[in-house]
Amino acid sequence: MSDSAIDRAYIEDHMESVHTPDSFGRAVADMLMRAAMAEIGDGKQEIVEFKADVVVKRRVARRAGELDCLTVALGVPPISVGVHWGL
């Protein structure tokens, strides 16, 4: 296993600095509405459905002096929302 592997304790340590449910929800809702507008274009549709990609990974932020970070990305191509928390 590499040094960039994550475990339950690593994720729990990062959860304290997560977006509030409201702020993360707004970011996700904004992403989905923008993706729906791109899908519809100038037309109309009864429904717009997406398949989303979700990635959770560990990252060392070298520009921040080796800050240990957790990155979470949710994407509905071509738009994605990424959040990263540092300890």
C-alpha cells in the first residue's frame, strides 16, 4: 500500500473541517443545475438525468508545506465540484 492510501481514521480526522451541509449542498446543487442547463441548451426536456463520478483520495499539498489533505470530488461531466480539507 502506498503512502497516499487512506483509512477510516484519516477520513474521520478530516471530517471536522468539512463544508457545512448547507454550503456543500449549495455547491452540489449549483453544479447539477449548470449541468442540466448545458444538457437542455435552448430546448426543453421533461427530465434530465446524470450519472455522477465520485472520488475520495489522499493528497499532500506541497505548496502548503507538506499539509496532509483529503480530497473529495463529485462530477457530472463536464462540471465537477471538488473540496479538499487539510489537517
